[in-house]
Amino acid sequence: MSSIGGVIDSMKHSEKDFPKGLIISSLFTIVSYVLTDFSVNYQRDIVQTGANTGNITYVVYGR
């Protein structure tokens, strides 16, 4: 959020447009996580491969 401060100052209608953009990007992120969660077969992709928190991204997206 602190790095966006310079961008907000240069926007024409920052009071209206910035909250809209923040909400849209948050919804996009949530939908992306939900779709990824539905596409993962936990038994095959995580349990059988021995994935852990350090390599879970590589296991899920590397198949």
C-alpha cells in the first residue's frame, strides 16, 4: 500500500477510482485462489508427492 501512494497522487479521480481498483483486484485474487483450490487433487498432488509448505507451489503448478 505504501508504494502505491505516488500513483494515487497522479490519478485524476483517485477518491473514486482507487477504491474501485482495489476491490476489483482483491476479488480477482480471491477468485484465482478459489479456482486453483478446486483444480488441485489433494490426494494425488500433495499427499502422494510428499509436498510441504516449502515446495507446494512447485508441486501444484508444475504438474
